[in-house]
Amino acid sequence: MKEVGTMPKMKTKKAASKRLKVRASGSIKRGQATKRHLLTKRTTKSKRQLRGMTAVHDSDVKSARRMLPYA
């Protein structure tokens, strides 16, 4: 039976949970864009610099946290 007067659980945006991870420090990391296809026109240097993860920009952290309420 459901308790009376409790707030419902918040849902995680599944698309965000697949793309973003919260670090132990609390910052959010994301993968680099423009790495899927049409890579022949890019230089080796630019492709190499797109490796690894990077932090979500400060202006986007608030919306990212809203999409990941339990992270």
C-alpha cells in the first residue's frame, strides 16, 4: 500500500545516464563529440585529441544534475 503524503520518486533521464557519469569529486564527465563518422577528413591530431572524457561545462552542470537526480 502506498504511503500517504510522500513525494513520488524522481525518474532519471535514461539518455543522460547513458552519456554522463558523476565523478567521486562530484563533477560530471562526458564523452567527446564528432567521433562517430566522417573521420577521414579529420587530421590524426584532431582525432587523437578527441580521445577520453572531458568535464561538462559549468553552464550545463545544473541541467545535467536535474536529469540525474540520484547520481
